[in-house]
Amino acid sequence: MKNIPKADLKEFLSEDPHRKSKFVQFIGNAFQEIGFIALKGHFLEDILQEKLYSEIHSFFMLPNEKKSSYEIKGVGGQRGYTGFGKEHAAGRSIGDLKEFWHFGQDLQYKPYLKNKSLENIQVKELKNFNKVGNLVFLRLEKTAKVILQALALYLSLDENYFDEFVDGGNSILRAIHYPPITKPPEEAERAAAHGDINLITLLIGAQGGGLQVLNRKNQWIDAVAESDELMINIGDMLSRLTNNYLPSTIHRVINPPKEAWGSSRYSFPFFMHPIPQMPLNCLPQTINNDYPKKYEDILAGDFLHQRLVELGLIKK
């Protein structure tokens, strides 16, 4: 497969059982074959997306000392700002050429999560920054929940199997700024080859180029979305849960050609995480003589901790 398959969520949301079933089969096969789809018909409105770009651009244009004041120690980068070059892919020591901001669950909207989830960090300089980020978080969370309902059916589970595990989960909306490249980056990349930690990822901002996916033939292919599409991929947690039946796909963001070094790039991945107590034990229907169990039993919270250590965001 050399192109990213395209799907429309309105097919699943229709009242036509045939269209719904066709959508389930299509995205399930696509995730098996390449691990990525480009999705139309999601819940994120164009105008809200434009507001997000504006707010995030304004934040990253703040002086470094202002941005650094929002860097919170002891939370593994799970909220607020993470400075340039501080995160690296698992197995690497060279930092990626990016800085980013994390939004989590809005505890004012979901007060039942107080004392269970980290508070979001409020940006004082931009009055609409948190409001816009929180709204985008909710739209993407809603979209991700529906995609997981479709995948539950593909896996012969109850349609609402994932609901109890993702409601109030550790999901993260990451706003990434890849600054202009000012000197030869040597071995550093904007985002080195990696698989995502979580269940599924929804990405805004794949229109600008640079995102590449490693297909099942071990070939790097460009993953470019239309302006009204989200790029969606399988993460390591879902791969683990399905005994690699739905494999996590390795992807990267390559550095632009030298003539484009002076341009910034922005992207916004939404990492759909479950609650820490979700078992990631391989589903029984994915295990047989031809496909023996590949992974040990583990809870989602413990798996997340292991991966944050590997990324250099927290110490053991």
C-alpha cells in the first residue's frame, strides 16, 4: 500500500446498517494493512481549527523565558510546556527538533476527575488559549471514541467496549512547534521514527508535508491529509491489546529541504489514552496456534510510565 486510505465518519454515524458495516470493515482492514487512515466527517469544525492555529502560534512566539515558566517539573511533560529538544524517540539519545504544549482533561468540564487527573496549566498572556485548546480536546475525544466503537465491532467486541476505559482517560492534546532550522541538524530530526504509546492518535496538521509512514513492505511513504481530514493511526496500547492484530505503525517527521529551513511547522496530535486501570492483556480472540500471545499482561498506567522513561521525559 502506497497511499493512505480515506474514510468518512458520517458513514458509520448513518442509520444505514450496510454503510456502517462497510465503514467498520474498511477502517479495520486499513489499520491492519498500514495502520493509518485519513478521516473526513469528524467533529472538529474548521473555524475552531483556525482558532487553535492562531492561539498556538501566539504562544510559541512568546519569549523563551515566558514559555519556560510553564514548564512543570515532576509530571513527565504531561501538562504545560516542554522545551526544544527535550524529548527523543525510544532508543535514541538525540532530542527531536521540536517544542510542545500539552492539554489534558478539562477538570472544570469534568469535575469528577479532580484528584484523579492533573490540572491543565493556564496561560496568562493569552486569554482564549485554554478555552480554545479545551474545546478542540473535546471534539477530538468525541471523534476518537466513535472510531474505537467502530474498531470494537471489527474485533467482534461489544460496540461500547472501550467507552468505560476512555471516559476520563489520560488523553493528551499536544501542540507541536517545529521551529526554523538554523544550522545543519546532523542526525537530529523533527520527529525521529517512533510508534505512539496510546490507543489511537488523531492528527491535525498533516497538510504541510513531512509526515512519513513505514508501510508493511518497509517503505517510507508520505502521509499528507486534506485540510478537512484528520490523520488517524494505531498506537502501541491497541497493538498490545490486539496481540498485534492491529499493529502500531512506525512514523516520523522528516526535516524539510534546505531551502525550506526558514519555515516553522505546526501539528496537533491528540493521543487517546485510557484510564490507568485498563488491562492491556491480549484479547483471547486474537490468540491462537498461528498467533501465540506476544505480550505480557500489564495495566495501561504501568505501560505509560515505562514508555515515558524510554522517551527521557521522566526518570525511573
